[in-house]
Amino acid sequence: MINIIKFFYLLSLFFFGINFNLGYQIGIWKISFDLIFCIFSFLLLVFYKPKPIFLVYKNYFLNTSFSPFLILFSITIILGYLVGFILFPELRAFASIIRLLLYVYFVLPIPIIFHSLRISTFNKDLNYLLLGLLFSSVINWIIFLNESYTELSLPGQNMLGSHIALFSVFVYYLLKESSSFSLRIYYYLISAFLLVTSLFTMSKSSWLGIVFVILSIIISNFRLKINFSVIIIFLLALFLVKNNFEIISKLFEVEISSSEGSGSNEQRIADFKSAVLIALDYPLGVGSNYEFVAKNYVTESGLSWVQPDPHNTFAHILSTGGFLSLLFFIVMTFLIFFKAQKYSFPIYTLLVVSLILMQFNGDFYSLGYWWLICGLVYSYKIQNKLYY
């Protein structure tokens, strides 16, 4: 039984690592394979070991420093969705509430539970997430090289770029933890491949995140001396792309000119302004109705066009659940990453990269893999208590 539970858990991690849904989304509910397998493994474990799960859930999730703020964040966001439902009666408000509850109270604690019961380990979880990311990247490259410019083609794949920036911290951690030469070569090659993939996604947030990771590696290891592993990674990346330099140059020119021509930066500032104005007029937020309500603030905020979300996680939370939601989210996030017995480089770097990506991505808090990462981080920090 335990092997079946472990199989579905690791399978869910593989799908969390994939940046697009190979699957299966039920209408507005957007229940995909990663969430299905995650909840299924959790329910199987509840059936198999109810008492140990209750104790772990209580001691390492409910009775933690971040738990009160997590609960308050959930309440304020749910109130925002309910206000949004009153303004624009649509079932997607309830779909958003259900997904958020599943992410917060099932996805976030599940790594802590599985690690505490020794069903899985931190390193094994990271490797399965990485497998999903590699699978996703290969699929994107195949489509890109076949010149099939669909939604899965590399240029414009901001979500894939975000995954790469976050997981680059994990790759470096696994590299440092590797005891064999062959494993280190494996992670070097993965690093080079992901660097090139990030470059071709044209995701500026991914570029910024990876630059910060590389700088953090240099500073943390050699006190501003160049890390040999970073040199190897860059040499491999350059070797892979040297024959495509002109293509890369053109891609950069297109990306930069299109951002400037469309007023991308000005639009982001206007999006944030509109979210603040919405939060001032609707203290409880407007749920998932930013696109409809923001139309009333075009003049004040200077919006050139109205998007489905503000393309900034903090702004999105402001418009969804108001200022209190944003406050609780920030406090909760910092407590998850900082309040621990063991302070470490990977956690600090992961937090900063996450904050960078949040400035370019509007729905971080409503993505399952973000809550999974929070759970992984907390399980890593309390690993001595979990008898690693």
C-alpha cells in the first residue's frame, strides 16, 4: 500500500514540474493531473495512516508560526472572491475558492507529511520535479524546432521561464549534494540545457531570476571569486548556442523592441496603480473580476489596455482580496522562508527569486507548484525534527 501511495505522490511531483497542463482540466475548475494525483495520494495516506497524519498535520502545519497568517490570508481572499461573485455572479469565483483551499491545506502540507513519515525525501522530491521540468522543456524545444508556433513554442513561455529560474536553485542544491562524479556531470549538463532554454523563452523575469542565482552562487561560495562550476555551465551553454548567435540576437531585438513599442513597462505600472485604486474602493477586493472592474480605472491609472490580471502577484492579491490579504501573504511567505532553526543559502536565494518572479507574474499565489515549493521549503528547514 505504501508503495502505491508513494507512486502517486511522486507522479504528482512530476506533473507539478511540467509548466503546461498535459491534462485534464474540468472546465472552469481547472483541476489538472498534478492536483489530482497529489490529493489522491494524500487521501490514500489518510486511509492508511490516519493517526500519524493527524499528529504531523497538527504539529508541523497548524501549530506553526506562519499558520495564523496563512489562515487569515485564506479568509480574506475567500471574502474577496465572494464579493466578486456578488458583483459578477459567476461560478468561477467558487472554483477559485476550491482551488485555493486545496492548494493551501493539501498541497502545502503534503511534503511535510510525506517526509516526516519517511515515505519520501527532500532530494527525491526535487529530482521528480526536475524530471517534469526537463520533460516540459524538451516538448517545447521539439515544437519550436519544428517551427510550430503554438502556445507551447519557446518564445513567450513565461511560465516555463519562471519554472527554470526557481528550479535552478534546486539544481544547484542537488549538484552540491551529489557525491559521485557522474551525478555532478549530469547536473552540470542539466544546468546548461536549462540556461539555453530560459534564453529562448524570452522571459525577462526568468533571466533576472537566473542572474541572481548565479550571483548568489558566486558570492556564497568564493566571496566574489568566480565559481568553477559557473564557468563550466556558461561554457556548455555557449557551446550549445554559438552556431545560433545571429538567431539569438534577433530574438533579443524582437523582444526588446516589442516591449518598448507596446509600452510594456508603462502598462505594468498602470496595472499596479489600477489594483491599488480597486483595493481603495473595494477594501475586501473584487475576487477574480479584475478585468471587469479595472475598466473603470483606465483614466486614473493610465491603462493602455485591460488584461485578465495585473501581471504582478502583489497587485493581483490587492485587487482580489484587498490590503489585508497582501499583508498576510507577505508575512506568511517570509515566515515560511525565514522562521526556522536552519538558515541556508538555497532558501534565501529561492525567496528572492520568487519575489523577482512575482513582479512579472500575476497569479503566483493561485498556482499549485508555488504552494508545493512552500511546503518543500518548510520541510527542508525542519528536517532535523523530521528525523532525516
